Amino acid sequence: VPIPQVDYLICESTYGGRYHKDGEDASEILLKIIHEACVENPGKLLIPAFSVGRTQALLYELHKLSIAGKLPSIPIYVDSPMAIESTQAHQEMHRFLNDEARALVAQTEDLFSFDELHYVQRIGESKALGDHYKPAIIISASGMLEGGRIQTHLKQQLQNSKATLFFIGYVADGTMGRKLVDGAKSVTIEGRRIEVHAQIRSTDVFSGHADHNGLMHFISSQDPAKLKGLFLTHGDYE
């Protein structure tokens, strides 16, 4: 819905000057990565995800794949206390979500629960996920690897050539996540240098940010002759 003419406009610019690369459906990209990481090259698939919003979007897509019978029989672990609480809140408030989500609840009585999904609460359970080498999907925070339980899994899996680290959203410059996306051969976690042998993959299909085309479309709703000022935030200076 175009916004009305305003005097001053504040606009984010996260993907200013950049364009989303993945044009495929989110579930198809997700399924392809799962097959590559857990079936063709059977290992752990680590997915760093923000606890609020991004994790739920990911679980929603996984649930739809499970209903369609496309999801391989692989355990999926959500290892983030905040993500678990946020998931519960989404479930309780499902009446405020979109038509598709409400239809799924009417069909299954639950937005996110399916046979392969497990929630990890205790820190001991979290650390134990790396004790076996069977294929599994681990969803954990933080999304840019700057803290949280994902760092435990990185220490266990980054040196494993059968493991895959899959970024599903924006990764800011200066973060450990950005270093890995850019091809770092090693990273330091809690004072320990860890060599990177895992596969590093990324997609922007789950991003909540518009790309350059989307930003320009949003701003074009305004008449330049009437707009007194435009403020950009949350982006690179260039």
C-alpha cells in the first residue's frame, strides 16, 4: 500500500545498492540445502537465526515441507531459549497472522510442531548435540554469530568438512558471520582459533529487508518537489 505524501521520510537502507540474488521459493531453496548438507553429504546443518521472527519463519517453511512429505527424516533442533519463547508467543497469537498461517493452524492445530522437530532447553542438552555424527539440523541464535548457543556448535562443527553453516538473512560487516560469508579460513571463538573446513552457504530469500529495487519503489511514492527531507538509516554509508 503506497504511503501518503509526507514532509519528511525515514527509510531503512540495509540493501541499498544491492539486489536479492535468490529468486526461487524459500521452501525450495531450503529443501535443496537440506538435501546437500544432510543427505548427499550427511552431516550437521547449522542455521544461525534471530530468535524473534526469523526462527519462526524458518520453522513455518519446514512445517510446510513436512506436511508435503518432502522433508527428509532428519531431527531438527531449535536451540535457543528466546526462540522457544517467541515460537510459543507466535502460536498463541496465531489469529493475528496472515491468512495462509491461520489456514495452516486450522489444518494442523499447530503452526510449528511436526514429528522431526525438537526444542532444546537445557545447556547440557545443547552441548550434547555435537556428541554424535548423525545428520541433524540445528537452528540457534544469534543470527550473525556474535553470541548465544550457536557459538558452541561452531566450536564443534566448523572444523568438520561434513558440516554446513547456512546463513538465511542479512549479515552485517564486522561480525563473525560476515567474516565466514566472505571466506575466512579461521575464526577466534572465546580465545580459541578454529580453522574453517565446514561448507558455508547463504541466501537472502528469508531477509525481511527490501533490496535496492524495493527501496526505490517505496521512495517513489513521494513527490520530490513536496518532500522536504529524506533520512536513511541502517545501511552502509556508500
